[in-house]
Amino acid sequence: MRLLAIVPDPASAYGLGALLGALPPGTTRVVAYGQATAAVLPPGLDVFVYPVRDGTRLPAPFVEALLEHERADVLLAPTGSVTSTPVPTLLVDLDPRVAPPALVSGEDPASWTWVEGITALPERRPALLRAGLFSVDVLADWFEGPGRLRAGAAPALMARMTDLAGLLGRHRETDRRGGSPPPARSRAAVEVGDLEGPGVSFGETQATSNDLPAGKFNLTASRLVPIEIRSGDAPATAAGTALALLPEPAAAAPVPVPVAAPVASQAAEAFRGRHTGARALILASPLGLEGLAPSAWEGAVLLATPGTLARLAGWDGPAPYVCLAAPPREPGVLDSLAAARGVVVCDDHLDAAELAPAAAATVPLLDLHRAGGPALGWSDDLKVGFFPAGGDAALALQWAHWLGVAEVVLAGADAVEAGPGWLPFLRGARELLEARGVTVTVVDPAGR
């Protein structure tokens, strides 16, 4: 049985920590939302520090991607931290002040799952049942005090979770007999180099060109060590160097040509909150330019994707930010990117100095999928890294929130619908941002 425990905030870490520390080693994977939450957990746990601020309720597309990536059979989480889950789940009522949000089931009955709950207070049971839990048990003896489970409840919890995992097994068997295909897993051709220090650990894994490394992965901002990524597409150039593009001499005699200075690399932290309260205009595709009213440009912080640069040159000049999650392939896009003069925010395995030698600066970011995390997700801490599913436009949305904007106008999103992970990313990102008071407007030229 593969048990995944979600710990969304320090109070939940305090409430679940003793019990999690008492569970049998190797049975439980813990996902802590942010560094402050992880710091409260007892040492020795198998922890993935999700780079989202504590207290966040991660939207369903990101929770589902996390569960699939971790190959979880069953989920343990505090009440209120999830509203939809594809695996049998036990919700723990740690804080009676939290009104339990209603659970949401998909339209497809095959996506429904079993969600149970436990509480120490009999008066909380009706509210939890009304929220959609299939059953709620009053187990005061599992709690050593308000909001905290006893370590001694670990054997009973493991028995309960094993029973729940059996429900998933029967559900999967029903799907198999009905001919339903297994969910597609995201794959990437990566080769992971040497790791140093205790901050990142893959355990005993064997990376291949067709799958991601499996095993333990502990990610913390303070202990993150470099990960060498060797792509099979092209040899990487030395870090910190730029390839100068020199014109041919006009005369037979040698003519000295000045070499451009290397593009400066800046840390993401330098841009955190730089445009607090502003409106961001994200151009996801060239089609987005057609549906924009002139007022959309006024006072907006422009974030472009490489494919929009050629068209953008004839509209509003250079973009202050260009977001690049994967290397572009089209020659025209490469030419436009080479002339870009804004700040290029990109996957750190790309040679941004070669792709954009005229850029004002580059901000290399760690691709968390290449580092062993899920592909689909949301990052509030770009010092740690970003989730790449959804492509350039998804990176632009994460970057816009990092800049501190209060409003996002997304233009051309319909043209990137076919990209892997884009639609679930957009659904999750929009829900997360709007829950935080950030207005998200998707401009659709087709009027849909």
C-alpha cells in the first residue's frame, strides 16, 4: 500500500506529526506545503516540500497530478485541504473552526471515489456528512488533545488505510474488466547527473531515456543542490557563457568586430513582487493579439511567449518579459527570440544566452519535473522551481503571480489548448489565483 499524506500548513503538521512519525518506515510519503510547514514535521519522514505557500488548498487538477505521480493508493489529509480526489481518502477533522467545503465528484461515475472522515467531536459529524463524506466516525481516543492525533493511533490508522486501499483495488479491477485504459503518465527523456548533499535524494533509482526517476525526493529551498541535466537534443554550452553572433567582414581585410557582453543571469528572488498590484497581460499565442482592445495594453506588464514575438514587434514593441519553458523549434520563432531585448525567464537546462543573446537578462528556473516532481502543478516559490506542464503560457502565469500582479489578462489561450497539460493547468491556476483575489480574464477572439 502506498499512503500519501498531505500537510497543508504548520497547524496540520503539528496535528499529524506525531502520528506520521509513528507509521511504519517506507509506507508513507508526506507532501508538505511550503518550508514553514515542513519545519514543524518530525525528522526522518519521507517529505516532498511542495513550493506553494502554507494554507493553500491545491485545486483538484494539481492534487490529481500529485497523486498520480506518487502512485498513491490512498490519501490522508486534513478536512478542507481537498475537495476532489481520485483515490480513497481519509479526512481528519483537526480544526473544528474550519467549515468543511463540499466534496465534488466528476460527471463520470468511474472518477468517483470513497472519502471517509474522523473527528473527536460528535457535534462535527453532521456538518462533515453534509459536505459529502461517505462516512464519519467519532474517534476521540485517536486524539491526544485538540487538533492533534496520538502516535499510539498509528496501528489503527494503518488498518483503516489498508481497508481503504482495498476499495481502490476493486475500483481498478472494475475499470480493467470494463476495458478502461489506465491513465496516461507523463514521460520525459531526461538523464539525471550526480546529486550532492542531503537536500535532494532519489534513493536507489535507475533513470532511463523513457521514464523519470522514481523513489525519494526531498526538496527544500535551503538545501537544494544543483542537478545536472543532459539533454539529448543538443550539447550544452558552458554555464555563464554567451555565443557572440559575428557578421561576416565587408572587406577582404580583417575588420575588428566588438563582441557583445555575456547576457547577465539574475536570480528569481530579484523580481519577487516587482509589479505588486499591477495588471499582467500574457500573450499565449499570436492569435491573442487579434482579440485585444487597446485598453488591455494600457499600464499592463507584458509577458510574451516566444511564438508571439514576431507579431508583437508590429504592435507594441519589445516585451519586458519572455517566458520559455521548452526550446522553440520553428526557425522564425528562434530568430525573434534571438532579437528579444526583455528579461528571458526560462528552464535552466536551456542555453538562454545562445537563444536570446540580446536579452536584458535571463532568469534560469529549475524544472521540477526534471528534478523528480510531477509535471503538472503550481509553484509559489520560483527560487525552488516551476512545474512545466502547460508549456510557455503556464510558466508565464506562474511568473506573473511571482511579480505580485493583482490582475491577469490571458490572450490567445485557445490556440494552445492542444498542448500537453494546458487545460488542466489553466483550470487549476485560475481557481487558485481567484481564491487569492487575483482577477483572471481569458480573452477569446472567437467569443466562446
